[in-house]
Amino acid sequence: ETGVTQTPRHLVMGMTNKKSLKCEQHLGHNAMYWYKQSAKKPLELMFVYSLEERVENNSVPSRFSPECPNSSHLFLHLHTLQPEDSALYLCASSQDRGQDYGYTFGSGTRLTVV
Amino acid sequence: GQQLNQSPQSMFIQEGEDVSMNCTSSSIFNTWLWYKQDPGEGPVLLIALYKAGELTSNGRLTAQFGITRKDSFLNISASIPSDVGIYFCAGQLLGSQGNLIFGKGTKLSVKP
């Protein structure tokens, strides 16, 4: 499979649950990103990984915990979320951080917190 | 932080009409990108621009990198129903090694 794959596509979780979002890219890219997209809001950058090292954390609450075990995989671990965390979570990758050839996005995980 | 001003926020047009949207900034960019996001999917890159004044087409889509390097526009000719979606501009600041900056998007609705 090519491109950026995100699983699951849809997730409903209670506020006390623990779940993880998975992102996988087969493009040989060195940088990976997590974005949050809420209704009527612009894309919000959450985390940036470059060569498996976290290089940016944009004031994201600690109930979101990223993990990048290798350059092809990125996880977002979720625990004790709030209803306002319901959103589309998008993973993206690029050849290198800061390069200008654009990001390749996954299809996203639609998260609903109940 | 740096911002891209994308307009219009939304458009409702008739099938067959041409569409124009743009992004502006007070800062200079060395790259402009245009993405389309279909409902329930992630954004997909449509056109990438790397030089001031550059005009690039992708089928019925045409985008230009403004001469001042502070703006870009996207035109869609003879719109069809599958053009529905949200269009995002994105750019990388001149001299920056940082992340892309995204506009807020233009939501396009096409009436058959």
C-alpha cells in the first residue's frame, strides 16, 4: 500500500477510555505530523516528528500523547479526553521537515468523545 | 503567529461557472500550495508553486504565485459537482525551515 494510512477511520470513545490512533506511511518520508481539524476551525498543528524525534509540541494537553517508534509509524495515544476533543485527526508526512514539496495527508480518524 | 488570509470563506455556485479564490499574507513566501479536502477525507495536494509569477495548471485548475510573493490565487473553470469540497492554501515562509502555514479554507458548493 502507498501513501499515508490512518486507522481507525472512525472512533467513538468515552471520557474514561484509553485508545490509540495509528498512522503509517510508505513514502520513505522523514517527517510526520498530527493535525486536529474541528468544525469551522483551521487545521491545528499538534505535533511534529523529524527522524523519529519530536521537534514540536504546540501546547497540546497531556491527555494526547504521541509516539513515533520508527520513521514509518506514528501513534497518538488518547486518555481521559473531553467532548471538545471530538474532531477529525489528520496525520501527514513530508520528505523532510521544512521542505517545501508539500505534505501528504492520510484520510483521518473521525473521533467522537461521549 | 503568521497567518494566511484565505477568501472567500464559502462559495455557492452553479455547475459550469468559474471559481476564483485567493490567499494573502503580510509576509513573503517561497512556496505556495493548494489542497482540496473532500468530505470525510484528508487534504490532497492539487498544485504546488515555487517561483514568483509562476502560473501552473492541473486540468481545469489554474494557480498563480503572486509577484509580490505575498499572495496566490486558485481558479477552477467550468465547475462540476465533484469540485465540491474545501480548498486550502498553504505556504512556507521565505527563509523558514519550519512547518507549512495553512489558510482557513474555502468551502465550495456546486449546484447541478
